[in-house]
Amino acid sequence: MKREDLKELGLTDEQIGSVMAMHGGDVNGLKEQVTTLTSERDGLQTQFDTVNGQLDTIKKDHKGDEDLKSQIEQLQTENKNAATKYQEDLAKTKVGYQTDLALTQAGAKNVKALLDGEKITLDDKGQLTGLKEQLEAVQKDNDLFIPVRHR
């Protein structure tokens, strides 16, 4: 968001200052959340790696104890499943966030309910797939978008 864009919309300098201050507060709050969540994620990954390393060590040290080895293998499987679920949940969160961002950038008023979230995914590069086509169809069939100037 740039001051010039707001000026072109007819806002006064005082109004622009207020909008920019509110926007800055929102952005700073989001940056803080991202930093916190990133630190939390990194801490959990470190814990996960540590536990798996400990399990491997115990498994090697107790080669003759089959019950212990099977319990360790079960725990390792559970850890891998938890990590997979975490990655899936993270991907869903990214899809949701990027979809919201794309809708906002497209000038959507409220069209998320008209989209099929199951058809929106992330590709190998972390880019959304399946949104563009749906968004174009919704734009064509509904009056739920505000005009957006492209720079």
C-alpha cells in the first residue's frame, strides 16, 4: 500500500496518515506472529530430530532386546506419522493464507465460499495451483469483486 495510491483514491493527507498507521500496526503484528511461529517450528523440529536420534541410539545399544526394539520402531513410526501430518497441516495453512492473499489482491469482497478448497493445492515451488481457474470463473459469474488497479 502506497501513499500515492491512497491519494489517487481521494483521501486527504490526514486520512492517508491514519490508514498508513493502522496498516503498519497490522503488518508489524503479522511480522511478530511469523517470527514467533517460525521459532516455535524450528524448536519443534529440533526436538523431533533429538528424539529420533535418541531412539536410534537406544535401538543400537539394545540389539538383543526385541521387545524394546519393537517399541522403539513403533515410536519412530508414530514420530514419522506426526511429522507427515504436521507437513500436511502446514501445507493446508499455506494454501489458506495464499488463497486469502490472492483473493485480496484480486479485489474479492467475499468469494471464498464459492471456491472448492480441495482443488487448490501447492506445487513443488510453493505456488498455488487450481485457484486461478476458479477465481476467473467466479469473477465472470458474480459481482463480488471491487476494481483493482494493476501497477
